[in-house]
Amino acid sequence: MAAQRIDGKALAQQVLAECGAEVARMVTRGVVPGLAVVLVGDNPASRAYIRNKVRACADVGVRSIVHEFGADTSQAQVIEQVRRLNDDPAIHGILVQLPLPKTLDEAAILAEVVAHKDVDGFHEVNRGALFSGQPRFPPCTPAGMMRMLDSIGVSLTGKHAVVVGRSNTVGKPMALLLLARDATVTLCTSKTVDLASHTRRADVLVVAVGRPGLVNGDMVKPGAIVLDVGINRTAEGKLVGDVDFDSVAQVAAHVTPVPGGVGPMTVAMLVVNTIAAAQ
Ligand code: NAP
């Protein structure tokens, strides 16, 4: 079987086109959605992600501002900036780009972002809403994957979904979003014994670990839907996911590529959440 590739880039463009139409309607009512990004330090990957986010905002008419700080910035200075943005009526969404330098207390800084501007969905209130099955700002990467599943018209009710990786930003929220759609969910971690025995039972398999080639075709149920979140750079500088695309594509019904899969959807969902915050 040759799996169909779920084209995240094309789907993200479609989502952004819908966002552009919505922003145009909002502008006629005098509202221009505004996103503020707080970047601390000089992580090249973070800079690349922010470039993509700023570009996507510009494409649809969302105003975005990046506030940059050196790696030696104090906790108090970052918190002061976040509080200023909380009080700024022209800013509807605030994104603190992770990871923050190790000298800063990430959880304490994220907790400063007011819940109604928390477009990344990391505030305790928004995590609580997600936990209760009524997400307000679902974290962007899992929200993007749910859109990908919807785009292929799959009903998740009663399906067995296996999520590999339990980070607060991807694995856990993805498990909760799948559960909210009545999937039966298994969450695997680095401590899981015999990972393949779980992944082989998945109708929907989400891999969010950060290890190239962790999942290959032998570990996938025929006809499964496989979503690859991993972003890894090989020694040769090539960008690859956690899934061995070629062998998995022989077995699965649908699979996402890296690059051009989950990544572009993450950016698109940030724009979606920013517009929702402005509304
Ligand atoms: P993370 O915080 O490092 O979490 C990794 C998770 O993988 C942990 O829960 C860990 O388990 C689990 N794990 C490690 N080795 C494992 C193994 N052998 N078997 C099963 N589980 C294992 O990572 P993250 O932030 O979720 O990111 C994961 C990957 O996705 C990274 O490559 C990241 O760059 C990428 N990512 C992509 C996007 C996108 O938009 N495409 C967005 C975010 C992240 P323990 O909890 O037991 O340690």
C-alpha cells in the first residue's frame, strides 16, 4: 500500500486564506488582530520559527511585533514586558517563544500571560479547559494535527489513537484532544515497555519524541493514519521527523511528511488562535 501524504503546507495555506477573509471582516469593524512575540536569547531555531509566524501573520493582515531580549535578561525584565503586553489593548495574543534560557523560570513567566491572550494555550486556565474537554486556546501543534485529521474526513469515535511522547506542549494535549473526540487513547513515554506492541494497535498514531527513525513500517498497523511531529536535523543537515517515512508509507493509509507536515499547521493555528483572541 502506498500511503497518501497529508500535505500540511497546502492545508495551512487553506487555513490562512480563511483567516485572511476573517481578518478583513474584522478590520471593517475597526479591529486589527495583534500578536506580540517575546524572544529571549539567540536560539537560531527559535528565530526561524518566529520568522515563519511573523510572515504568516503579515500574509493574513494580523499585526505582529517581536520583542527581543538578550540571553542575560533577568526574570523581572521579561515579566515586566509580559505585563505591559497584558495591558496593551492593541495586543490580543502573546507568545513567549520557548525554550527560554535556562537561567529563567519558564513556568513562572508563562503564568504571567493573561489567559485570554494565551494563544499558545500554556496558561493553567487554558490547560484546565483542555483537561475538561472544552479547550479555548488548544496548543497550536496538537490543534493543527486535529485539523489534519479532519481534512481527511476520518471519524475518531471509537478509534484507537496512540500518542508517543508526553510533553505538555504536544503529547499530553494531543491525547486530550483525541479523547475529547471519543477516541480510545494510549499515551506512550520513554518508560513504555515494548513500544511497537502499542504502535501496531494504533488506527491513529502520533509520534512526538525528537528521535529520527523511532517508528518504522514494522511498527505500524496496515491502514493507519500516522502524524509525525518530530523535527530532527541529521548529520548531513537534512530535516527529518521521528517516523521513517518510506517504510511507513508502505503500510499506512495516510502519513505526514517532514518538512511540510505538522510544522506549517502549527504556525497556521497560532494565527487562528490570535484571531479567536481578538474576537
Ligand atoms: P520533549 O518535551 O522532549 O518530549 C519528548 C517526549 O518523548 C517525552 O515525553 C519522552 O518521554 C518521550 N520519549 C523519549 N524517548 C522515547 C522513546 N524511546 N519512546 C517513547 N517515548 C519517548 O519533546 P516535544 O517538545 O514534545 O517535541 C517532540 C518533537 O517534536 C521534537 O523533535 C520537536 O522538535 C518536535 N516539535 C515539532 C513541532 C512542530 O510544529 N512540528 C512542535 C513542537 C515540537 P519521557 O516523558 O518519559 O521522558
